[in-house]
Amino acid sequence: MKRLWAPWRMVYIDQGSKESGCIFCDKFSAGDSRQALVLVRTRHSLVMLNKYPYNNGHVLIAPQRHEKHLSGLSAEEYGDLNEALRGSVDIVREVLQPGGINLGMNLGKCAGAGIEDHLHWHIVPRWEGDTNFMPVVGETRVMPQHLLDSYDRLHAYFQRLSI
């Protein structure tokens, strides 16, 4: 019998819904960027790996200010967020070389937002054959790379993201 090793999932199962505060606001002041999975902080935005990714290299981008509506962002904040999105997509393409990318922003709980009070973009790299029977039958997603390995692979590239 083969075993699927995904130890970070147990934290989500045990404590995921018990975390208080806003994960994005907390990450802005996190001292250890690697441990917090923060790839870069721009003037108005945060770019980080998703702690519970859909795929390797699943990146989240959020405005620095706690805001749930796009219309609540200033023009400068909105521009910074979109430049961070554009640059992040380019970096994910260059470094991970996916066959495609899903971009998404879930606004509101019924739209699928797990964190509905702080808007954020998802960048999910996709490869041919990256979905299989495991998520459908076993309700388990196979992640071939550890989060910190993904972080180490991407971090240096995000340091050149200038906004």
C-alpha cells in the first residue's frame, strides 16, 4: 500500500477554523517571511503562498488594508494590487512553467470566499493531468512538493517584483 504524505493538512483539520484575526493582516507584520509563506510585500499589497493550496505554487494576493470590496480601494491601492497580480502571474509562468493558470477572486461567502472580509486574488498554476481520481473519490489532493520547497523556489523571483 502506498501512503500519501501531507502533514500540513492536519493543522488545517485541527485548527483551521479556530484561527482568529485576519490571515492577510497578520502576515503584513509577520517577522519570519518564510514561515509565514510571504513572498513579497509591495507598498499596498501582500503576495504569499496559500497554506492550503489547490496546486503547487498557489499564490494569494491581497491589499495591505483590510477591505472586502474592490470599490473600497483607492486608485493607488487598486493599481498596486493589479500590478502585483500581473507580476505574480509572470513569475509563476517563468518559474513553474505551468500549462495554464486559473485566476480567481471569490467575493462573498456564497461565491466561495473562505476569507470574505479581506478581498484577495488566487493564482493557481495548472498542468496537464494535474487532476485525477483522488480529489473526486478520496476527497484528497496529491501535492507533489512541500510548501517550503515551493516557497524557496519562488521567493528570489518575487524579490525583483517592483511596484
